[in-house]
Amino acid sequence: MNTRQHNCKEELQETELRATPARIAAMRYFEQTDKPADVQMLKTYLHKQKIKADSATVFRIVNTFTQKGLTKQIQLNENKFRYELADKIDHHHFICDNCGTIEDISDCNIEAIEKEINQKKGLLIKRHRLEFFGLCKSCQR
Amino acid sequence: MNTRQHNCKEELQETELRATPARIAAMRYFEQTDKPADVQMLKTYLHKQKIKADSATVFRIVNTFTQKGLTKQIQLNENKFRYELADKIDHHHFICDNCGTIEDISDCNIEAIEKEINQKKGLLIKRHRLEFFGLCKSCQR
DNA sequence: TTATAGATGCAAGCGTATTGCATGTAGTAT
DNA sequence: ATACTACATGCAATACGCTTGCATCTATAA
Ligand SMILES: [Mn+2]
Ligand SMILES: [Mn+2]
Ligand SMILES: [Zn+2]
Ligand SMILES: [Zn+2]
């Protein structure tokens, strides 16, 4: 058992979730990448790790993780959800129209905008979602 | 034929789309509200207008409208798409966690953020999506 | 009025996501 | 180490959003 896996197991136990092979591997997947994964991607990864999890199980895993606050569910203009670790600092995504690559975007000062909206309209803003679309560096050539 | 309907018909003809009853009524729907509609809502509205359009037809209508630039497709963290008029000035949405009401949000200075991202990361940003979630004025009580 | 490109209805089908139930297993008590 | 039990999983059925093929219908223009 490597360190990373050990960390994953601990993290699961802290949330009162049983550390099953599929869940441990799923956690490891999320910790190894900054690309939000959909259920199919996660299932494929598990399969490569010799863990044959049913799609229903993978859906249950991401729903449970999200409900426990381990991951968060995001939407990138597709008819499916993606998931990524929730413990990252608040950030957004850039998606390339051409190659589909996803890049994290941090340090957007949305709080200022939210404060302004609250003052103008009286809305209590708790969360936001912001995505950018366009061409990545290599696809601009 | 009232003025509004007449406008809708003209708008359709300008885009080389045939002005069928379902399309005219759909245009009228979009012009009468600022709440983004999903296919089911649109279908229900048409039905109330004595126009019984099949779901497939409504899906085709919103796809065609969007393709012709009359409407735009948006996603509000649901596993379905919504549609609204495209000719409004660029704006975003606030969705109440409690009652689901949707409010338009304008005058967000995202361009400044986009310019900063372009300079820092070299990404060419063409569009963005921004939604806020929280509690509307009446649900805060 | 007729001809025809295009729109619709219907049914089949696809992909994502959920759920009920029987079985399997992680965590715990013995 | 063993047995127990609550929880997790596999499997199949199901729901739902959305698309598509094809026959039929119709808005538009000749
Ligand atoms: Mn990310
Ligand atoms: Mn709007
Ligand atoms: Zn690219
Ligand atoms: Zn509300």
C-alpha cells in the first residue's frame, strides 16, 4: 500500500465511508489529475486498475463523494456531469472549443461582483459557476 | 393576428425558417418571459395555446432557433438544457436554491477578467458562462 | 392551384442517471 | 480467527433528456 493510497483510505474513513477498492481507486484518480472526470472516464480508469465496477456503482460513488463534500459536481456544456476534488481553492475552467482540453483558472475576483449584486438586488449569493470557452494556446495556431 | 405574433412571424422569415404555428408560438413564448425555458415548459405552453407539438418537434425547434442565433442554450446545474432569447445583452443568471426562481444578472465586468487570463495564460476566450446560486430576496426571510 | 423543400408526428434508439433487490464485503464485536 | 451486521456492489429494470429515420403533412413560391 503506497502513501497516496493510504491517504485516500484515511480520507474515506474520516467521512464515515467504507474504504472499498473502488472508492480508494476513485479517490486516487481524483488526486492524480486536475481534469474533471465523468463517470465513464472514472469507470475506464478503475477497469485499468483491475477493478471492474458497474456504472451504477460509479454513479453512486461520485454522488456519495459529492454529498460528503469530497468532490464537487460540475457541468461544462455537456449533457453529463463531471466531478473533481472539492478541496481545491475555488477556481473555474477553460474549455477549448477545438480540442476539448480543460484548464483550471484561478484568481478571478468574483467576490467583488457578488457583493455588488447583493447590494443592488438583495440576493444572497452562496456559490457561483464560471466557465470560459475559446481556443487554447496550441489550437490558436 | 396581433402585433406580437406578427413580429415573431417576421423574425422567423428573416432567418429563412418557415413560420409554422409551433414556431410562431415558441417565439412568442420566448419574447414574453425572461425565464429560460426547458423543452417541457415550452411544450406545455404550446399545448395551452392549442398547439399540440411532439417533444421531438420542440427539441428540433429550440435546436434550430439556437443554430440560427435566435435563442441560446444555457445550463443551470440541471441535467437538461434551457433556452432563452439570444438578442438580449450579455447577461448571467441567479438561481434560488430554495424556490428555484431565476433572475437575470447584467453588468458584470467579466471582460476585464478575460483580458487578464489572456495575458497570463495565452488562452483566447470567446465566450463564458456565469451563474450565481443562493437565496432570493423573499427566501432569505 | 400545384409543386416542392422543408417541418412534423411517431416510434425506435442512444446515453446518462437512478433505483430495487439479492448478494458480497468492510468494519467491528466476539 | 470467526461471526455478525450495516453498508456497498452487481445486475436488471426504469426514468429521462435528447436524437434520428421515415412517412406524412404543409408553408412558401412558382
Ligand atoms: Mn478544476
Ligand atoms: Mn436570462
Ligand atoms: Zn485546444
Ligand atoms: Zn427563492
